[in-house]
Amino acid sequence: MTIDKIGIIGAGQMGNGIAHVVALAGYDVALNDLSKDRVEAALATINGNLSRQVGAQKISEEDMKSALARITYAEDMDALSECDLVIEAAVEDEDIKRKIFAELCPALKPEAVIATNTSSISITRLAASTDRPERFIGMHFMNPVPVMELVEMIRGIATEDVTFSEAREFVKSLGKTVAVAEDFPAFMVNRILLPMINEAVYTLYEGVGNVEAIDTAMKLGARHPMGPLELADFIGLDTCLSVMQVLYEGLADSKYRPCPLLVKYVEAGWLGRKTSRGFYDYRGDAPIPTR
Ligand SMILES: NC(=O)c1ccc[n+]([C@@H]2O[C@H](COP(=O)([O-])OP(=O)(O)OC[C@H]3O[C@@H](n4cnc5c(N)ncnc54)[C@H](O)[C@@H]3O)[C@@H](O)[C@H]2O)c1
């Protein structure tokens, strides 16, 4: 099957990034969210991000104009009926994703592929909630999508080889590099990254170092571009906690237990950059460590 027309469900930070790279690669994109306002907000973000790429001479004005012209608003699932591939990038909530698939499947062509951008939910379980587990796949883009080169691809137990190879060719055509993961909790990137961040929070919790010392240690001692606590604030502490819970419950191993200090920050609503406070306080001119 040739993949020409792409549907994207969810126009948040990941959905708008995916729409951006897919349209720039020359595909027609139908973008759906709960309301037209959200899709318009996503288009404004895409416009701003494409303009920055024009400013940096990475793409031409013409590329930007034609990419924007390829993205249309999909009001409902019927507007996705012509799509060859639909990428679901709605909130990380299994019930919501299942509801979306229940509405989507009857509208789609039988051969259309469904991909999910979930960071942690079982691909096999999500696939089983659709009418096409063999045409279902995990396609895990990284944030921010226009910048990050990797896409993790995850087969469910029933995913057919032909689905996998079509999806892999599509991802390669976006200029991204594929890393193949098996369908286990948090796949590869988050399975490795989040326990490191959780360990950094334990290091803080046990008083081995303060926020600044821990981040400096990992930036200068391990050549990480961002310290683990700074990175946790960037990802969102609620997201970090939810991935640790998925690992802890999914693998039933105490080594993944979320640090009580991470739980406390989330309970306080100190979720990192998005709430202006986390391991750093972002309300002033420069971030100030909160411990
Ligand atoms: N944020 C990250 O760093 C990151 C990285 C990789 C993968 N992901 C995954 O990508 C997905 C989206 O995450 P995000 O960070 O973009 O979240 P987000 O909150 O920025 O966006 C989610 C969007 O989904 C929309 N939505 C909710 N219910 C919907 C429905 N029924 N139909 C259509 N749209 C609906 C919301 O209105 C919102 O615009 C999640 O599965 C998440 O785990 C996130």
C-alpha cells in the first residue's frame, strides 16, 4: 500500500510536532482534536516553528507555505476516512485512546494503518481494542518532534510484518531514524532515561548532593547536555512519575519505585517548566534551584 494521506488525532505538543514534520515531508495531513480552536492553536505553533526553520535557513519560504497548505482541520472521524495512516497522539489515558479507536475504526478503509504515539501503554492491549490488530503499530516520536531524530517503533503481538515495513518506510521518509523496541513497559528510551532521572531525585532526597551539584555533576562528569533534574523539569514531573509507575507496576520490580520526593513535588503541583516551578523555580529571570 502507498501511504499518501495521514490523519493525526490530538494536536497538542506532540500532535502539532508530528503534523509539522509530516507536512514538510510532502504528505497531506488531516489534523483532529476536540475543537477547531485547538487545531488552530496547533497551526499557529507550527507556523511559528516553521518560521524559525526558515530564519535558520533550514527550509525555504516555499517549503513553509506548501507544508502549511497541506494541513487541514478534520472535524470528526469521517474526515479521516481517506487516510492511509492515522497517528493517534491524544492524551496519555488508555480509556480516551480506546474511545478514539472505537470511533475511528468504522470510518477507516480496511487496509488503513493505525499508529499510536503512546509513551508507555501496551501496544498489544491498545491494538486488541481495535478491529485491526495486524494493522496497528507503536510509533513513538520524541519531543520536540521537528528537532529530535529518533522514532521508536514497537510491534504489538499481532502486528504483521508488512504493516511494520510500510510504517518504517514512512518514518524514514520523514528523515527520522528508527530504533525497534519490543512491547514492554516504557519501551527503550524511557525505560533507560526515567530510572536515571528517578535516581537523581533519590540522590537529592538522600542529601548526597543539592540540585545544582547533581546537574553540574552529570553535565560536566558524564557530558550530558542537560542535568537530570533540569531534564525532569523539561519533561514534566507528572509525566516522569507516571512513567515510573508504569515501570514499577508493569515489571513488578522494586528497583523502579518512584522516589517519594518526586511524588511530593507532583502533589505540590510543582510539575517543572510548565507550572514555572519544579526542581528549579522559573518565575524570575534565571532558574533558581528549589533545593
Ligand atoms: N510530551 C512528551 O514529551 C511526549 C513524548 C513522546 C510521546 N508522548 C505521547 O504523546 C501523546 C500526546 O502527548 P502530548 O504531550 O502531545 O499531550 P498534550 O496534552 O500536549 O496534547 C494532547 C492533545 O490531545 C487532545 N485530545 C484529548 N482527547 C482527545 C480526543 N478524544 N480526541 C482528539 N483529541 C483529543 C487534547 O485536546 C490535546 O490537544 C501521549 O500519548 C504521550 O504519552 C509525549
